[in-house]
Amino acid sequence: MNTGAGQLNDGVGLRKAGFAALAEKLNATDLQNPGVVLGTSMLADGNARIAAGTRELPTKVAAVSPSSWLDNPAIALLLMALLLGVAVVAYLAIRRRAIALRAG
């Protein structure tokens, strides 16, 4: 009976030590090896930052998106004229090169 009581006492001691180690691990504040509590708060912070960035993203994309430039009719016409001018210059350069190759 004394042996059983001693084993029971040893088991209780090991169990207490195990719970203490578990509590220490759960509440660890080391950033390299965070516990569950700190890890959960880090995940929540990361999720909040992602959500804030996702809400802010459309306004930033719209500011640099070429499609937003076309909302202004003057800019749209200027862009079309520029593209047409580039196409005409490219056509004339290719035509001139072809004539030079035939003559040469």
C-alpha cells in the first residue's frame, strides 16, 4: 500500500509538472517560439492588417489604373490620338524600309 501511495504521489507530481510546462508553453511570449495565446494574438493582428490592406487596395489600384484615366474624355481622346500617331509613324517607317529594300 505504501508503494502504491508513493507511485500515486509521484504521478501527481509529474502531472503538476506537466500542467506547469503546458501553461508555460501556452502563455509563452517569445516571438521566435510563441505560445498559443501570443500566436493567436499575432494571427489576429495579421488578419486585421490583411483586411485593412484589402479594403484600401481598390483605391490605390484605381489611382494608377489606366482604365481610370479613360474616365476623362479629354485624356481618352489624347490617348487615342497618341496611339494613332504611333501607328502611322510605324506604318510609314515600315513602308519606307520596304521601298528602300526594293530599290536596293
